[in-house]
Amino acid sequence: MTTKYSGAKRTKSIPNTKSPYAVVRMSSIHNKGVFARKDIEEGTRVIEYVGERVTKAESDRRADIPLGNHKHSKENGAVYLFQLTKRHDIDGYVSYNTARFINHSCDPNCESDIIRGKIWIVAIRDIKKGEELSYNYGYDIDSYEDHKCRCGAKNCIGYILGEEYWPKFRRMKAAKKKKKKQK
């Protein structure tokens, strides 16, 4: 299947991203997910994250639009903006971006990596056929309460947060609990 989009002066047909390693199915984490079509070795580039290349200013503008108000949206609560460079991001909210269905996990089996100007989802450990692919979305702590996590991992922190924020989050949580006990 291909999707047509309008460029500045031309119309171009773009095929859906395909990968010999990935297939989209229903997920217990969140609606749809991407699963390993076959065993994947650590270090494998699983699938490219594609979309519309936009400036940081445009990316910021789009990030402020609730997805439910987006012209193509049928659901709320998902963001598909991905940092590419200091000046540009990729808006992966396009129908031809299969990688947009990869869910967050606090115990991921993949990570994103920018290689020669492209965003790749890369296996960080061996992945078995049928296993759901995931990576840590790396959200910051500023609005963590807006992003509850449903990954189900043993080490799940409860929110979609970059791992570098986990110690601060745990301290905040402990302080809240202590304050509550004192009342």
C-alpha cells in the first residue's frame, strides 16, 4: 500500500516502511504494536523511523496540538515527533511509518539511533520471534503525570520517562510519600 502526500511543488507516492524483522499486530501495551517476525540479533537495524522532516519551530507547534485534534487522528495521547538534528525533527505521524507503532517500555529491547541522517530502531539485545519490539521514549520529567506507562515490565516506573530521570522521580515519589505520612 502506498500513501500520497503533497509536497511543495509535486505529489510523491511513498511506500509503507517495510522490514523483514517487523510486523504490526494488536498489543497488550497499547493498541497496536510491532513484533519480531523472526529472531533478531543484537545490533540489527530493525526498521527506519520515517516521516515528514520539520523545523524545530514547526515541531514545537505540532507538539502543542492535542493528537485528537490532528486532521488524521482517531485516537488521543500519542506523539510521533522524533529529534533528528539541532534544527530538524521527524514527524512520524504519517500512514507510511510502520515504526510509529513501536511502544514504549521501561525494559526495552531496542533503542533509536541516528545513522547517516536517518533514524533507525536498533536491537539492543537478541529478540525472539513473536516478541514485541519496544524502546524507551525518553520523555523528560516535567510533565510525567501526563504519560502513564502500561508496559508491564518488572522494573516499570509507572510513567514514560527517560531512564536518566528515574532516580529523581524516585526521590520525588519518596518525598511525597513521606509528606503524606506526616499529615
